Amino acid sequence: MKNYLTPSALQVALSLRDLSDPAQGPHAMSLLLAEIMTALERRWGIPVETHRLSPLVATADNYDRLGYSPDDVTRDSRYSRHVSPTVMLRSHTSAGVPALLDSLRQEMGYYDRLHAVPGLVYRRDAIDRTHVGAPHQVDLWRLKARGLLGSAELDQMMAAVVEAVLPASVSPDVQWRATPATHHYTDTGRQLDVLVTQPDGSREWLELAECGLVAAQVLRGSGLDPRRWAGLALGLGLDRALMLRKGIRDIRLLRSENPEVRAQLLDLNPYRPVSVMPEVRRDLSLVLDSAAEADVELLGDRARTALGTDAEMLAALEIRAVTPASGLPPAALERLRLTPNQVNVLLRLVLQPLDRTLTDGEANLVRDRVYLALHRGRVLELISG
């Protein structure tokens, strides 16, 4: 059974600013997106079309027409945000592609064009310094009729994207690799990773994009003959790309209201760290109805929803331990009053607003709000008074 977004939750989601859209105000993310598209346009000498589409999409376009099976776990309300039985907030910008492919049915001659579909996507996600519930993404699809596209062109695409995101002038030692990956709507799927130098001097492989050749069944689903049409598809997380480009370690900074931070998000120059507010930690002992509920994405989404606009205070939400009722000592069972099927979860909240220091009282209030949203036990342990 699906859970549907409330009207207020939907309104909050739709009111979130799209940092990749220059029409909504200047931001480094829109500059980076422009550089990526320009790099591909120059590499191939073909026109680029940008499609800014509504984040409300048909569930069939988000899943069925892209090759997802009817029982795919990502359809579950724990991972996707459904509005009605047939409409949802897109979980990836690829949801805009089926309608784009439909529009090409009448193209009878030679065709070769790059289509960019950028925007916000909406997911249930963990809370940490690299994940948010509504990240930015862009789908880049090169579609060609009366011509071939293959692995050589896919390699060109990956190289151009890496060069645009991490140019030699910024990251002279950057390396990239493509490893095999399976996607619902591509063949010869690849995961694109980049080897970057961290601020402490260590080297680390990080995923930058997923890509592949457009699968024949996706083309057929829009009435395009795969003997005549070919395509390349690449999906890129713009938040991660911008963080890599500017050397930003905390994804929340991309929406910071701090004037010193905001001024640095108007260009693509390296980020100069601004004084960071101290962390405040609060540990919670929760009772959940099952071990399946002890999921950082599910708990993170519930915490975000409970805090609303105060969710930006959450720097991390970490599960420290999960213990079934049978594994607890008698004293803990008596204190928590668990039923046999319930579990005890030790959860750590890391609170760190970007613009001020929390008082102990404020931190306790946030802790209790999260506790009340997540706890399923019969005994409450509140600390804010």
C-alpha cells in the first residue's frame, strides 16, 4: 500500500528553489550545468536543447516506460514520493525522457541532438553531509536517427563531462574510470568515477555519473525503431559535481543563507571555508515496531518531515545499534516496555546549524521533536522539560 504526500508536504516540495535554473536566481550550479552542456556541444558539434519540466510526473513515466519491473523496491513509499495512484514527484530526471522520445516519432530524416533534462528530484534519503532529500540531477541524452552511436561516443561523453566538472586548471591530477553497471533503461551500462584529492591529501574514488547506450525497449516504447534510432544516456548528480568542483564538504552549504557562503556560490572558484559552528550531539534510545524500520533513509525522511524548515540543523543521523527485544537485559525491557516484535534502536543526531550555535535548550527541543516523530514505544523519554 502506498502512502501519499499531504497537500502541505507537496506544497513545501514544489516551493523548493531549483539551484540549477538561472531563471530562479544566479547560482554556481547553473554555471556548472552550462559548462557541461557547452563542453558536449563543442565535442560533438550538435545542438543542445534544455527541457525544464514539471517535477510532477506520471508514475508510468518514472518507472514502467524506463524498464522498471512492477515489483521494483524503489516504487515503495519508503523511497519514492507518491501524490496519487498515478502521479508522483519524480525520483530521477529520466522521468521526463519518455515524453521527449514520444515527440520524435514524426522525425523521418537525419537527426542528431543532445537533450538536457535538469531539475530537482525527490527521494527518501539518509541524513549526512553528502545527501539531501531533494537533490539536483541532469539527464543528458544524445539521440540520433540514421546514424550509429556506440561505446566510442559514450567514452567521449564521459571524458567531456569529467573535463567540464573538473578541468585541468582546477584538478590537474584528476583521473577517471568507467566500470560496468546495470541500469533499467540502458545497455552497456557504465558507472563513471573520478579519483580526487581530498583536503587532507588522501586520494579517493567518487561516483560522478551513470551512463550507457539507450536500451532498444525504451526506444520501442515510444514508437522509435531501434534499427533506425540510437542514443546515449547519462545521469549526473549536480550537487555532487558542484561540491567536487568547488571543494565543498557539506551539501547543506549549497543553500546556505550565510552572506560569506552565498557570495562564494555565484562563481565556480574554489570554496574558501567559512568559520564552522560547533556540533551538538544527542543520542536517542528509540523503540521501533520492527527491524525493517531501522533504516537510515526511512528515519532520515521522517526526521526531515518532523522538523520542516529546521531540518537544515541536522548534519547527520546515524544508527549506532539495533537490538531485538529478546537481546535486551531485563532492566531495559522493563524501562522501555517493548513488545516481543519490537526493537531498540540507538540513534545519534549531529546538530550543526550553518549560521549560529545551538544552545543546549534548543538542541534538546530538536532532539525531542525527532524522538516523538520516530519513537513507537509506550514509554516516552523526553529531555526538554
